[in-house]
Amino acid sequence: MKATIGRIVHYHFTNSRGDKKVRPAIVVEAWGDGTDLLNLRVFYDGANDGELGAPGFDWATSVHFLVDGA
């Protein structure tokens, strides 16, 4: 699988309370052949994600792309 612009991917992070979370993100830029680094627009779950979720969405830049099970 390659990450292409417009594709929805899972973004994994740890919130301010130390909880591991997964949220949807849209790929806005992919470097190389779409299997290396990505810029993402991440959609948070408001207050459930701590201060990270305050605006409801945010940027995640230069994120390494990993395929589950790889």
C-alpha cells in the first residue's frame, strides 16, 4: 500500500494523559514513492484527546508511514 494525497490513514499518538490513541488523518503530502514521510491533517476527538484535541484538528508533519503487519 502507498499513501497518496487524499487517502485517509490511521494516526497513532499518545495524549497528554498518557493514553495511546488512533485517529483518522488525511494525507496532504507524500514524499518519495508514498511509502516514507507524510504530512497529515489529523482529526481529533475534542476533549477526549486532551489539549491536543482542543481545535478538533491539527497538522502532523514528517510522519513516517508504516503499514500494519509489515
